[in-house]
Amino acid sequence: MRVRPKSYGPPAGRSSDLDLGMRARVALLTLLTVAATGCDSGAGSGSGEPPEVAFTKIDLPAGAEPVLLSTAKDVLLVGVRREGAPVVPGLLRRGADGTLAEIPLTPGSPYGKLARWYSIVSDGDRVVAIGGERGGAHANVRWSAWTGSLAGLTEQPQGFSVFGGQGAGELADAVLTPAGPVLVGSWENATRGGLDLAVWTNSGPDWVRQSSAGTALESTPDKLGLPIAATALEPGVLVAGWQLIGGNQVPAVWRSASGATGWTTTALPDSGRTGAAMAVRCWGSACAVAGRVDDKLALWRYSGDAWTRLPDVPPVPVGDKDHLVAPVEIDGQTSQVYADGDTVRIARTDGRTWTVRTAAGPTGAVTAAITAGDALYLVAGQTLWRADLAALR
């Protein structure tokens, strides 16, 4: 027989002082928990992460796929491609009120009609662009050079040997300087083989390749250079790429003193085992380079006549076949737009710490990013997107 233990509790319907104290403590803890949760919920997800940045999709004319973004001062320029159209490349301008207008193009060659944009630059008055499309027996890129203004662009047909033929490398970027436009690319070294960095300058309707011999653009038996991107820096040109030195791939930049003359080269610091400078943008006398070091995202900043690698960059994988867009400047902070899988993120730094925000709307690979007026524009997933800069503050 089991004996039922004697109860020492209070009579039914009554609570002991101990029970009341326990209930009071539980209630207090519950209130504190709710209060703490309420503080986190202000960020949206409750995770403490910064809120997402809302982007708006910008509809383009039917059949127009955005390829490149540029600016003419505060006017956004959108390089597009229309598959199957009589003239495949197209150029749009987006006004401050959001209206889109077509900039007329006049191709001068069959490959010009088929070109895909590789570079478009403008200083507000002049516009210079590089197009290209593969063709011929070896499927090499057939380059086209375009010049003009916001009123219209015209292809300047060149002899085959100007950008192609024996010894040809590739074109990387177009740059506008006070001394005139410059095209940056590569060309075979005349005596040693291998490729030099090369530049072309404009003389009326003709583009003339300048000799790299005896300059910092020339490759040597123990130092081979390759340009990937270029931009204007004060009166000259800044080129980003890499050098092969002693079997190691080192991120590097080349800079001209004025126009296409007076070249110097600088190996970027803290370059790890292997790396490359892949995209570059300047604002005033400051610049930023995006690239990779040991298969991870790396950023360098130029200020006060010196290059420094920015610390604690988000650990984003970047391979040698990946594409990076050039950094942008937002409220004086170096900022980088990148894809993290299918998620688009914007990372900003004040030089000490990073803030990473997720873009709400865009998904997929980011192929272009730029600021124009009061907005950040980007191309992701073959779609053009816009966000107010105020939303990033």
C-alpha cells in the first residue's frame, strides 16, 4: 500500500509568500525580456543588423538590356544592348526628373552595329566609348571607338591594324583627360614578346598607339603587366591591373603625370600571396581600387599621395574570373557594392569600421554601380535599380 505524503501547502485558494515572490520575479523578468526585444525590433529583423536599403527598379525601353553605367556630371548614362536590332548598342540618358532619352548613335562599320559596350566616359561635354564584338576566323574581339557628346555618338572606323592584327592585345578602358581622350589596353612588346600596357591617343578621326618602350608601361623579362581598368586622375590617367613578378601575381597601378605621358607604376601594399586590382574610381584627388588578394575581396584607397589597403573588408570570395564594380564614394566614405551569392550588399567604411547593408530588390551578379545626383544606381540581374543616397546614411 502506498502512503500519500502529507501536504504542507496552504489551503486551497490561497498562496504562500514564497509563491507570491516567485510570481513577482517571473513577471519582472518577462517585462525585461519584452523591453529588450522591443529595442532590437527597431532594426527591422530583430537581429541587430542595419536595415535593408530599398531599391526601385527602373524600366527601360522594350528590348534594352543595361550593360554599363556612366555619368555626364550629374546625368546618368546607361549603355544598353538590343539583341536582334539593326543597331545592337544603345545609349540612354536619364534626367533628374527620371525621364529617359535616347542618345543617337551613328555606327561606321558592321562590327560597330553589333558592338557590346566595354567602356563609356563623359565629362559632361565630351563622350568617348569603346565597343567590341567577337568575329572572324579566330573569334577575336573587333573593336570600335566612338566619340561625340550627349547630342550623339559616332563610330570612328579604324584600320584593322590599329586595334587588331598581329601583336594585338585588348582594350580595357577609355579615359578623358584635359589633354584629350586616351584608350588603355595592351599590345605585344616589339622585341621581347609578351604584352606591354599600351595607350592610344586621338588625332582627328584617327587613334594612334603610343610607344611603350622605355616607359613604365613596358614589360620586362622579370615583370609582366596587364591592365584591367582605368580612370582619370587629375590631369592624367590611373590604370589598375596586376604584374607578374617572379611567378607571383601582384596587384598594381600605373599613373601618368598628364594625358598619356610621364608614367610611373606602384605595387599595391599588403598584396598577400597573389592578387589583382580589378576596378578603379577617383573623385577629386582621392581614388579607390577594388580587387582580390588570396581569393578574397580587397580594397585600397589613394589619399595624400599614398596607397593603403583598407582593413577588415568583408570576407567576400573573389576568383580570377569574377567581376568587380568600381568603388563609389558616399558622404566621403569608400563604399563597395557586391554580390554575396544572389544577395546584393553595400559595404561602407569610415576608415576604421565597416557597415554592411543588404539591398532590397536587386539580386544576382552586380555588373555596374555608380552615383549620380542624389542616387546610387546599379545593374544586377540584367536590371537597372535606383536607391536614394539618403537611405544609405
